[in-house]
Amino acid sequence: MEIMSPRGNGIKATEIGKRIKLARKESGGMTQRELGDLLGVTERSIAGYEAGEVIPYRFLRQLESALNRPAAWILYGDDVAPPAATQETILFKLDEIRSVQDQILKVLSK
């Protein structure tokens, strides 16, 4: 069974795991233990990330640094645009901001 992000954004844990493993190996053949030491987690945790058992959200910044890859690539791969659900959320929030701006301008113009 494919593990999907609980945040409902279409991120697949197995794809993230494949990218983490690829980047780790491309970083001079770093071992899981070495990456775990850099992140402050166990070798088993790294194996879990790479197997797609867990999405390591808490460690994205450390992964960026250790693997020399942006978090967007780790999460989305070469298709770094956020999923449609995330884009819809952003557009909804922008509409809310515009509405508040309009209300503020009305109050200020009185």
C-alpha cells in the first residue's frame, strides 16, 4: 500500500524515499549511517525514509544541507511545482487577503 502524505497534497512517500536514496548515493556514496549521523537519527530511520515508510518532514532542512538538494526536489522531484491542491489553497488565501485589503481601504477612505 502506497503511503501518501497526511497533508492531502499528493506527495508519495516512496517517491521521496527514492530521491533521498539517489541523492545520498550521489553525495559521494554516503551510507545510511552517515546520513543518519548528520540528521541525528538512526540508520533504521534513514532506511524507513528511503523505503517510503515515513516522510521526513521534520528533517527537510537537514536533508537539504546534507544532500545538497532543495527541499522542493526532495518532495516533488523534477516537477517542483506544488500539487494542484496546494495551488488551490494558495489562490484561496490570496482571495482572502484581497478581500481584507478591500475592507481596510474602505475603512481608511471614510
